[in-house]
Amino acid sequence: MPSDADVFHIKQRAEAALFAIPGVTAVGIGGRERDGRATGELVLKVYVDAKRPLEELAPAEVVPAEFEGLPTDVSVLPPEGTSTEVPMGRAEVPIADADDRRQRPLIGGSQIQSAVSGVGTGTLGGFLVDAADAAKVYALTNYHVLRSKSVHPTVGTTKAGQPTNRDSSTRCCSAIVGTFAGGGEAVRDAALVRLDPGTQWKAEILEIGAVRGTHTITVAEAATGTFAVRKRGARSGLTGGTVDSIGTTWTIEGQQFTNLIVVRPTPDPSLPAGRRIYFQQGGDSGALLVDDAAQVVGLMKAKGDVSANVSVGAAIAIENVLNGFQTNEAITATVATATTTGVVNTVPGSAMVALPVEALALLDPAGDRYTPGGAQQGSQGVPIRVPVGSETFGDLGLEPRLALARVQRDLDRSETGRFLICLWLGHQDELLRLINENRRVAAVWHRSGASALVGLLARMVGQPEVALPETLHGHPVRRTLEQMREVLLRFGSPRLRADLERAQDALPDPGGRTYPQLIAALGGR
């Protein structure tokens, strides 16, 4: 039997002749099928847009039975993007039902979105760690997930968030997790988002568990036709299948990819007859393809509809992805792994901030959130110090978008509440800029307890029985608001200063009140 290298060389030499045959759409290495069953025989997989009887083909349209002694096997794989409209059924997940849950700590298999205007959403596949700099941790996805049709991301500038690109001055309301660090679409379609310092993450994939390493699928494994793989995408969730071919050359949206893994979904006998089954759908791009040992073998790229009933997935081999970053961005990164589930990592490099002692009972009611494995555990009566930017709000009780909608609805019931809505909408860009870019404003934001106060308020929206403490860092909660007001009056614009002066007399003392009591104190019915 030829070596793997010899098989790949034969496949490369065969491509010119095979792609010259009308109707050939892709060429790869895999196993022969007979009557829908894998035989285990190694073949060149020659994909065509449709099969026709031999007697209907002209001599130039016939795929040769072998090439340099390696047999061929013809399968159907139409050009990507030319399939008919997707039929509705249980196998398809409507885009509106994609998993857009907020995941903190970050975890693979969740939704990600770039801040580029007009961009859609995709999947945060998993994480890479920089071999040369431990402070650099990256989220991995497809490049096409982070760009729109006309705008491409900019290294060091374009932000990305999970699950959306919503930005804010607070970690409970901001979805931003990092900044585009490199990648490209041609040949590799891979991108890195460098996580912000203080960001917490787990080397796991939803519904799959801890990532155990990487694996390069061998020719012998591909020839079996039974090599099992899984992926977890933000749209279609967890799906399983078998590798149909490796090293596959396939033109997708006008670009030729040369080392793709083609995956057929495992049949689902519970589906009604005639319903198409998918391995990957739009929104799953960027998911990691893993084997049964939870080793990463590829990065999901695209889907292709083989027939009315089957849609295959295509992944870029993980070794090509990693080599691409090393060659093009000089980033030598490895896939982040874990030996067990539940291990929370924190991106280093963040300044530390003390959480108010009075807030700990509300932020960590079980007493197990802030531990030496994550934040620094303080002794009794001493504030716990956590990285600036880490998730410190615990379970909010509601999804952030639902909590924000409820707050706006409740504030709209009173004149003072409506004024606060207008104040935020009119000044949010300036407030975000001051907190994120002005060092003195940022220092007061964290040290006064204002950031913890906002976290508590966010938690209280979904837990009406929870009340704010009377003090933060030993001072009345009202003093926290006064400290923020003073620094914003110093550095804010004239219009912001004027509105802050108006708000001073309108705001009640929040200390000791529950969320319903705060709304009532504002004049809400």
C-alpha cells in the first residue's frame, strides 16, 4: 500500500485531469461505497454535480476507473451554493432559533459576532494559546464570520463579541471579548480574536466537553469510510457524521480550497422521509471538528447539499489552519486543551480590582465562585481582588438582552425613568469612551465600587427579592454615585455635565433597596 505522502501526491497529479471532466466539482481521498456501505477500499473520491448512466456520457465525461493504480469512486457533490431551497423539517434549525446564549466563561461551540458593520453571526470554535507569549489567548473562528461583503476586519482595531457585537461600559451588558488579531480568507478561511485581559474561558466545547488535543486524519482512517467526527455549532448544535474524504480540493464561492475534510451526517432514523439532514448549517461556520477522542481535526468552513436528503459539511484540516497563522502572521499557536471539564482560565495581563466585601454575598451566594483557581481569595473582611474585565456578576437571572428590555420598560413608566433613558441614549458613546479610555475615569469606575454596583443592579432585575447593600467599601452606596458623578463632571462634555446636574436631584438613594423598590422610588407605578 502506498504511503500517505504518495497517496496525496497521486491525488494532486490527478486533479488536472479530473477537473477537466465536465461536472467534476471536487476531488479527495477516502473510501469506496457500495450500496451505501463503506467497503474500506482506498480510493480517489471524485465528486460530481450529478450521476448519469455511463451510456449517456461522452468519452470526455467519463471518470477513469483508476489513476496511477489508485481506484476512483464517484460521489455526488454539487458546486457549493447551487442547491435548491432548503426544505423545512426537524433536521433544519431556523436561523432565528440559533443558540445565541451568553456564555461566561467563554466556551467553544457558542455564537460569535464581529463589530464590522453588516456582518452576520458564526461560531466561536475554541481557543488557541500563543506558544511564545502566555498572555496571548485567542478565540478561533472563520475569517468570513468576521467580515461583511464589503468590509474586512482590521488587526488590532475590529472588536468581536459573544454572543453579539454589543458594546457597553459594563461586563454584564457588553458582549465584546476581544479584538481581531489575524487571519485570511483565501485558502485557509481562519481568523483569530485575541481575548481581552481578564477574560475567563474554558478549553471545552459545549455538549462535547474538554478538548484533548489535535489529530491529523490518516489515509488509512479516511479509507475506512467510518471515521467518526462531531461538531457543535451555534445554529444546528451538536451533530455527528463520518469522514467521506480528506485532502479534498473544492471550489467554494469562487475560492479553491485544497485540504478539506468532507463529512457526511449520520442518518437519523427518526426524521420523516424526504427531510434533509445536515451536518452543518449557516451560522455553524467556525465550529471545530473533533474525533471521538475529543481531538480537533478541522475547522468547519461550508456546507454542500448532496441530494434532497443529505447536506455534507466541509472543514479545513487543523494542521493547515495552525500553519497558516505561523506562515502569515508569525503566530505559533496551539489548540488549548484540558484534562477535565470545569477548569476556568483567565487571560493574564489585567489590572486587579477589589470587589466590595458587602457585595460578595450577593455576587457569590454559594461562596464558591471566587476561588484561588480564578480570582484571588481574600481573608475574612478583606475584599477579593479580581482582574479588571473579568465576569463578576454571577447568574443574572435573565439573559442580558431581556434584562435590558425589562429595565427600559420599567423606566418608561415614570418621568424620571424616561429622563434616565434619554440620558443614557444621548450620552452612551461618550460614557463608554470615558470609562474605557480615560484612565482617571476608569480608576474611579472600578475603585469606587461603581462597576460592582452595576453588576448587582443587573443581577437584581431578574431577582426582585435581592436588595442592594447599604454600603460599598464601607461608604454609603450614594457616595459611589457621587464619586462617579464628580469624575464625569470633570472630564465630560458640557452637555453631559448639564444632564448629570439634572440627574443629581432626580435619583433616589439606592442603598438597601430592591429593584422593584428602586423603580417605585423613581415614580414608576
